[in-house]
Amino acid sequence: MATSKDCFQTILTMHKEALLGHRKQKSEDTSTLLGGQLPNKVVHDNNYIPLMTTGPDVSEKQMQENPQSFQHAILTALPEDGHQLKPVIVVGPAGVGRTTALEKLIVDWATGKHLQHFSCVFHFTFRDLNAHKGVLSLQALLLQCYSHLSPESLALVLQNPKSLLFLFDGLDQYQHSLDPPTSLTICSDPHQPVSVSMLVASLVHGPLLKGAAILLTSRPTAASLESLDGYCVELLGFLKPQRKAYCDRFFSNPIVASQAFENIERTMGFYDFCTSPRFCWTTCSIYKSLMEAGESLPETLTQVFVYITVHLIRALSLDTTNARDLVTSLGRMASHCCLGPDSNCSKEEMASTGVQQFLTTPTSLKDFLHVDGDLESDYCIFSFHTQKIQEFFLAASFYLDESEAVSVEEMLENHEGCVEFLDLYLAGLSEPSQRKPLESELGEFNTDHIMDFSSWFKSTSRKALESYHTDRHLHYFHLLHQRQNEKLVKEIITPSARGISYGVLGVHDCVSLSYIVTCLGEWDQLNLYNSKDLTEEKANLLVPAIRLSRKIILVQSSLSAGALAHLASALSQGRTTELDMSYTPMGDTGFKVLCTGLGDCNIQTLKLPVCGLTEACCGDLVAVLTSEKSHLRVLELRGNAFHDQGLRKLSHALGSPHCKLQELQLPRCELTGGSMEALSTALCVGQSELRILNLEQNCLTDQGVDWLAKALQYPCCQLQSLILFDNELTAACCAGVAEALQSEGCRLTELDLSVNELGQEGALQLCKALNKPGRPLEKLRLVRCELTPLVFKELGVLLSSGTSGLRTLSVGLNNIGDEGAKHLWVALGDKRCSLEHLDVEMIQLTDACVGDLSVAVRASGSLKSLVLKNNHLTDTSVPALVKVMQDSRTMQEMNLQYNNFSEDMFEMMDQCAKIKY
């Protein structure tokens, strides 16, 4: 005698066999080009490729780096321990494969592969549930849908709700509410007859068969999603690896599969809809027919839909007139669907478009359109398979229309906000090479409409490209890419349209930007400032643009290791002479990747401030600097923690005969005087070409500067500019510096010792050294160096001696006052003084100095700019300062910012454009 366990096992086996048999029978139905392969057929023919998903609380970066397969996500969401009490909601756009993934799940369960902790799986579509009127119980619904189950066997199955899995497909098509039931309408008994809406709501929210697992699928637009508290799984569809696998499986010849895949990725891989398995089916089907016919594959999205339309029309065997009328009718329907609230047509509305007089059979109708419901029913609903084909027919019908009723501008305004691809299609179809296959079936397009579009395009694109709105630039780059007209690109993209930042780029933007730059043949400045997500894929697409750009800005950006590799490769093959990656945290590892391209490229200026570099990367940097093929002249390394050991390594490179470096910026690199001996040696060996050295804000101390001073005395030392700002120096270093300044070998023309405690003693030693005739120093900065009036007196003597070559003097932030400054005013009035720029910011000047200052400025034959900001000048001084600036022929600017002026003086100062306040 059979036990209850044996009976249950028999029921389970019968249920699985029934599910598999039903699906095998449905797989014999016909697929359509635009509608895609039927889900049952995909699974039955073993053509299913796992879809990619992401779960809740997953960042975009994690999603890209580690997507999960649908099966893995569902097994995680429906564990064997049964802890997942909330519904599982699978969300994805149309065509992404929701229904197919569900079919695969059912077949895997029925064949014993997955989810075997569920004794029974029940599958419903919300479209079928809409058809149920009146009331019925859950038991009656299950017996109705699964006729192989008897009431007795079903009762046995329902005894253990935790072993049941209910699958509901297409929530976005559900016509009822899925809100939680109230206490008055709740249903907890599977034998209780209620409305279908209450039955489903009670099952999903738990009172009915509490503990049963629930899985729903939906488009993201479904209103009922808001009432669901569940575990959400987002379907991403086919990413690049899945598209590759799909092409390999679709085409039997591996070479053909590779050609098709590469073309799809180049032409459309950057569009979101390429993740749709349905679109992959459509594209591969068209590519297969083109390749078999020996025709070229498309290069734009427009061409893809041209070939799709040609394929559909040829299947109808219509003459040119009827084919043209069909597409015009489809255009009318497309406009109605775009502008209507539901994106579809009723049977009555469909009749007014005239489409059905050409699509006379159910098969032909379903080839072009999606049909929801029985064709014989008055409630049948028609829509396009996708928004993309809908907008393509709208664009094509515009060019086929022989009337002059609507201009392209009016058409775009009428459909604004409800179209995405319309202007792209209009752009593509305006080019003869792209529309030619379609014209062979439909006849020639309306030339007036083509000219109207071309005129509109040139006018609007020029206005957009003259603006500084990145999104407007990129949109017209998309349109130009769609047109594939190199001559037009050169006509429209003027130099003024090339200077803005394109930091936030999508994949499509990268493709279009590279196309534009390639057409032009060169690009002065590729500004990618603040590129926060420059992935390997994007960088690869930008390679053509990078190669042809003279200057590349990647400031405050974020690049993956793969992106850096593509950048390095492009630099090694390109024309770039300047690369600015300031504040881009690549670290030593990323820099090592970048160096693979820096050793053999045309880069002359490399800016890497605050990039997270350390001493560990200096070996790679030395290899670049000492490469025979290196052209590097300027190297900016501000704010990287190289420490002394790193600088010692770099110093070896400076002494190499292959190193061509002329400017080295090392502010805030955590250096000390301990590394200055190695640097000094490198500067003296006769091989170094270094002209400019900036060691600002490092703790060099006097001992470190002594080493540099020794180097300056050697004739082989080429150094002309030395910045020692804020190096914790004292007067003790000034003897060595003074000795260097007096030596015949010293070539220094610029010296900055600002923000160091030199005091009177140290500064006087410098003044004495500069009194020697023939000294080349032209720029001296001693800002906040604790200078005294006596130092200012000696500076005055120096300036009026006739032996000084100083052109720029900065002595601000020293507490001198009017009496100390008086020595400078006297010197300025001396015709032997050649000073051109004087900065006396914040030295406690008052109105009392203005008389002497004015006399000095008038008498000076060389002074061009005077910085007086942050002093104590008041309104009293303004008339005299304005007058002297208006009278002066040599003065170009006087900076009076942050003094004690009232607003009453602004109008007077505005009378002289040379005054800055």
C-alpha cells in the first residue's frame, strides 16, 4: 500500500513532467524579428545565456566589477533555510529577458538542478490573471491553471506552505492594485472565494499560505512596486561578455561571430538597450542576412534600423508605393503612441492610421507590432515592439511626407519630452549613404525636408557649440557621429568649440568625442577635468582622441588601472606634449602603469601634484627620465611624499646625459636637508639641464641650503630659478647664498627666500652680494622674512646703484611702515633704478606715504606694477593715486585691494582701469 510520502512524490513528479511538457509544446510557436525569440524556445533549444543582475545596496562600481548571474541572485534570495520571508522582486526594462529568466528557473527546478527545497512551483502571468472575473478561491485557481492536479493531491501540496514557490510574471501589466489587504478584505483560507486582486494581494503580503515564497517580475515603471516591501534584484541583461557569448552561439562560424560582435560593440555597444537579449537577437538576425548576402555591416544605429525596416518590408512583397504608404502610416501611429498616455493604439485608433490595410495577416501584423489580446476582440491593443523602432518610423515618415505642413523644428518641438532617438535618426537619414537601402524600397526622400533638417542642424549646432554647456556639445557630437560626414564635422567644429571640459562622459560620449577628434585630425586641448569614473572601457574608446590631442587635462579625476594602461598606450603612440593629472590619486601602482607609456612619447610637460606618489615610484620615474626617447622638460610633483630617499633617486636621473629635464617642482614633498647633497652633486656634474627648481615648503634648514649654494657656484650648474619659500631657514644660510650670488659661475636670475627667518643680518648679506656689478639676478622675493628699516635702506641703495639688474622685488608682510618704505620710493625716483614690479603688501603703509609714493611713480621710467594691498590707506589717498596712475605712461597696474576705502571712492577708482581695488 502506497504511503502518503510516496503519493506526494508521485504528485511532485507529475507536476514537474506537466510543466516541462507544456513548455516544450509552447516552444514550437514562431519567433519574430522585433519581438525576439520566445522564452520557451530559448530555454528548450539550450540557447539560454545567464543574465547579469545586481542586488540591493550595491554601488555602480561594484555592479560593473562583480555582477551576479540571475540564477545566483535568486538562489541567494531564496535560501534553503527559508529565512527569506519577503517577496523577491525581479526588475528590468522591456526586452531584458525577465520572462526568459523565469522560464529557465522553472525548467531548472523541474529538471532537478536548482531550488529543490521547494516541493512545488506555480507560475502565473499577471496578463492571464487580468482575465479572471468574479470570485474564486486559490484552490480553484490552481486547479484551473494546473489541470493535472486533483483536488486531493493539491490539498496535500498546500499543507506545507513553506515548501511552495509562487512565480508572478509581468506586474507592470497588472490591472489591479497590489496594496496590502485590510482586515475587512483579508483572505487567509485557500478555499475562500474572493476576487483575484484580493487573492493575489493576500498571497503576496502573507496572510494566505503564510511562509510560501513569492517571486515577481516587473518593469521598473510599475506603480504597484511602491506598495511592495521585498528583496529587489535588478536585471542588467547582457553585459559585454554575455553579448560575446550570444554571438558565438548564434553564428556557427567563429570568424563570422567575431566580426558581428566587434561591429555591434563599435556601432551600438555604448547604448543601454544593447543589454537587451531581444535586441541582440534582432541585431544578430539582421547581421546574419547581411553577411550571407555579402553586404557591409552597419556603422551607425540609423543604418541598423534601415536594414531592419528593409528586411520587414521585403517580407511583405509590397511595391514601392504601398511600401512607402505603409511606413508613412506607421509614422502616424508612432506619433500617436509617442504623444498618447499609454504608448499604444486601440483597435479604433489603429484603423485611423491606415496600417492594417497593408498588414493583412496576423503574422505580418505581429512582425511589425506587438499585439496584446485577441485580434478579433474590440479590446485588442497595438503597440511597437520597442521605442527605438517606433521613433525610427516617425523619423522615416517625416522624410517620406510630400507635404510642407510641418518643419523639422516643429516636429521636434511637438514630440519634445517623449522621444529619445528621434533627432539621431533624423540626422542619420539625412545622409544619402545611410538612407540609400531604404530609398531602394520606398522611393526617394523629400529633398525639401532633407534641406530643412540640414539648415536646422547647422544653425542649432553652431549655437550649441558656442556655449559652455558640456551636455549640449556632447549631444551634437552624437548627432555628427550618427551622420558620419567628415566634411560636415570640419565645417561645424571650429576652434572655439574645443576648449571646454568634457569631464563627465558616458560611453556614448567617448565614442562620439573620439569620432569628432579623428575627423579633425588633431585637438589642441582634451579637457577631461573631474572625470570621476574613467573606466577601462571609456579610456579605450577615448584612445583615438588622446593620440591626437596636444594637451590632456585629467585634473581631479579617477582612473582605473585598465584606464591608465590605455592612457599610457595612447601617449606612446600620440602627439601629446603636455599631460596634467594634478590631484588624481593614482598612487605608486597606477603611476607604474602610466610609466609604460611615458618613456617613449612626446610628453614635454608632466604635472602630477598630489597624486599619492611615494619614494616607491621613483625607480619608475628615473627610468622615464633617463630614457633616450624621453622628451620630458617640465615635471611638477608638488605634494607627493617622496622623502629624501626618493629625491636621491631622482638626483641620479638629473645627472644622466639622457635626462632633458629643465624644470622640477618639488613643493611639500617631505624633503629635508639630508637629500640636498645628492641634489647638489647632480646639478654640478655638467650633464644636468635643470633651469628651474622649486623646493617650497620642505624642511631643508640652513645646512641643506648650504649644499645648494655650493652648486650655484659651479659653471656647470644651469640653475636660473630657485624657490626656497618656507624652508625653515635663518640668517645662518645667507652667507653661503651671498657667496653663490657673487660667484662668476652663478646664473641665478630668480631667488625666492620668502617666509624664512632671515632677519636683518641675513638680508644685509644678500644686499651686499647683489651690489657687485654684473649679477644676473632679476627677481628677488623676501616676503615675511622679518626685515627691518635698515634692510629697506640697503635695498634702496642697491636699486639706485646702477649696478643692480633687479626687475622684480617682493618685500611684503614685513613690519616696516612709512619710514622704512621711504627708501624704496627714493630709489624708484632714481633714473638708474630699473625695477618694473614692486610688491609691498601689508607693510603698515598709511596715507602719509602717498606723497612720496606719487613722486616716485611719476619719476620712474621703468615701474609697471605696484602692489599696495592689505595696508592702511584711506579715502584721503584715492585722488592722488588715481591721478598718478592716469598720468603715468609706464604703469600698467596698481593693486589697492583690502585697504580702508569706503564705497564712496569706488566710482573714482573706476575712472582708471589700471587700478585694481
